[in-house]
Amino acid sequence: MTTHTVRPDSILDALAIELPSWAFGNSGTRFKVFGTPGTPRTIQEKIADAATVHRLTGLAPAVALHIPWDTVDSYTELKSYAADLGVRLGTVNSNTFQDDEYKFGSLTHTDKTVRQRAIDHHLRCLEIMTEIGSQDLKVWLADGTNYPGQGDIRGRQDRLAESLAAIYQHVGEGQRLVLEYKFFEPAFYVTDVPDWGTSYAHTVALGDRAAVCLDTGHHAPGTNIEFIVAQLLRLGKLGSFDFNSRFYADDDLIVGAADPFQLFRILFEVIRGGGLAPDSDLALMLDQCHNVEAKIPGQIRSVLNVQEMTLRAALVDTAALTAAQETGDVLAANGIFMDAFYTDVRPQLASWREGRGLPADPMRAYAESGYQEKIEAERVGGTQTSWGA
Ligand code: RM4
Ligand code: MN
Ligand code: MN
């Protein structure tokens, strides 16, 4: 096996993965949401947990908000609260999927009043972004239909385009609208933004401040996600990632847990496409839930998985790979690719961490930190937060 010197220290130094506030709250399935001692009751407690992940890994400097779940009276106060803990507030996620009025759609609704309410919600999100200095408004819509004939597919696209344009007018300088797609659920027949092509078409029509958000769990089984990554980077329209992993549907499991090789292939295309270059504005985020596993270690494990696969992907000997590709040596090319994937980079990463004053083993450092015991003792009373509230 060929070994390669770690070329990509700069890639590692620049790697930043935003954490979703909702990953720290309770979550579950429609069957049961389990409570866990120490679960945050407020957005401040979620931010404190996220800051702990960052302190131990150096990888997670930002926390994404979901509005209205993370509504507060003063966002400027929340911003400085986060800054005091060493993190910043990141992506603002809009939410038009939990109100009765959105039963038949939000930005696509046939009723102009409902559409306007959904547009206004996004404008409020943009205001919050301005207050906290956040770059991205992430739009994921539950809009869609369950039965053939239920809605006018074309009409819904037209209304969507119109609503998005109304929001986009207010996207300020240094801000972006990222449009997330998902092939099904909660709608089971037509989803109004089901795939990257639809998201691409809408964001191209909007302009330079709009781009696609790729959630790794939002594709049909067998979809070649790295191809989508390569294509969108090539087109300059990959705005952000929601990382997670899946065995079946939108499982929101720990990234890299279900299919580490897929994560490797995705990150190889990210690097190949300049997504981790200094001038890149690609945003990496987790979108996960921890139903049965501990949440803070779950987030630590997640960012470490991304870091590990990033380093492995950066180890691909691209010069040798290109040579093998160009001479048609299929097996050599594949071998070079697999060599990097099979490289155990954990010792290298441990020393990278030590070199930066971070614990060599963040999982162990968390277990020994006493933080979990402290939050379990302190966070009594109140209502634990959970996904959707
Ligand atoms: C959706 C989508 C969004 C996230 C919500 C909570 O499935 O992935 O990114 O904001 O879930
Ligand atoms: Mn997502
Ligand atoms: Mn999802």
C-alpha cells in the first residue's frame, strides 16, 4: 500500500461543522420520544452543549437555530451568550411545517393569505439573521400532495417560484437562501422540492444569493450522492450540506455511521470540487437526531466522523489517480482510491488535536469531563426541549 504524507493540514485547520440546536433536544419516532436526564430546556442550554462539543473537538464553531423552536426575546443577547461560550449562531432554519394553516402547503398554498404568512415567516427569519450575523436561511418545505389529482403539480411550482422570489428580494448582502430538497415525507405522492434538479432550477432563477442544500438523508436508496455533489459544485450551486446517515429513509442517524465509504466518496468530491478551499462558501452542517444514544457524545462522534473521512479523502494520491485514469488502468485507479479509504488516520488526528491543545480522544475527554453529571444535576424542573417544540 502506498502511504502519503498528510498534505491537507490546511484542510483540517479550516474544517468547521455547524451543529443543529435540535440535536441536543429529545427526539424519537412517532412511537415514542424518550426523555434523558440533562436534556436542555432552553436554547441557551442547547448552545452550552454545542459549545462543549466545540471545546473538545475544535470542529464545531457554530450552532444552527430553528425558528420558532429557538425563539427568544433578544437575539443580540443570544448572540453574545453564544460568543461568551466560544461559538457563534449560524444557519437559521425556517419552519412552515407545523401549523394547521399549512396543512395543504405553505409557500405553494393556493390561498394567497396562507402563502403570505409563510413568506412573512421567512422575512422574520431574515431579520433574525441580520441581528445575529448569520449567513444562511435554510428553507425546507413539507409542501406536497398525497394523491394523484390532489394538487396541480405545475401550479404549485409556479406559486413556489413566486413565493421564493418574494423572500429572495430581502436576502441581504452576505446572506444566502439555501433551498433543501427531499424526495418524500411528509408528502407521499408529490413533494414540491423533491430533488436537486428542482432546487437547482429555483435557485438559478433566484440568483447568486441562492443555492442548494444537500441533506445526505434525503435521497432514494441507491442514489449516487457524490455525483450530485460533483455536479452542483461544478455549477457553483452547492450552498450547504445537512450531514446525517441512513439505512432506510430520512433516518437522521450519526453521519458516517451507516456508510462510511459513502461519506468518504462525498468528501472526496467536495475536496475535488474546491468545497474546502479557502475561498469556498460551502457550509457543512449536521442535521441529526439522537433518539436512543447520548446526545452530546453523539454530536462529538459525528464531527469526528466527518473529520476522519475528510482526512482520508484528502489522502487520495490524485496525481497517481489521474495517471491511472488516463491510461485506462481501472484497477490501479480503484486501488489508489481504496488505499486512501482504508488508511487509519486516527493516530494522525490525535496528534493534530494535541498540537492544537485539544484532547487526543474527545469522546473519552467528554466522559471524563464531568459535564454530563453536572447538567444532569443542574437541569431539573422545567420542560425538556424536543424535536418539534
Ligand atoms: C427536515 C429537514 C430540515 C430540518 C428539519 C428539522 O427533514 O431535513 O433540514 O430543518 O427536518
Ligand atoms: Mn435537513
Ligand atoms: Mn431530514
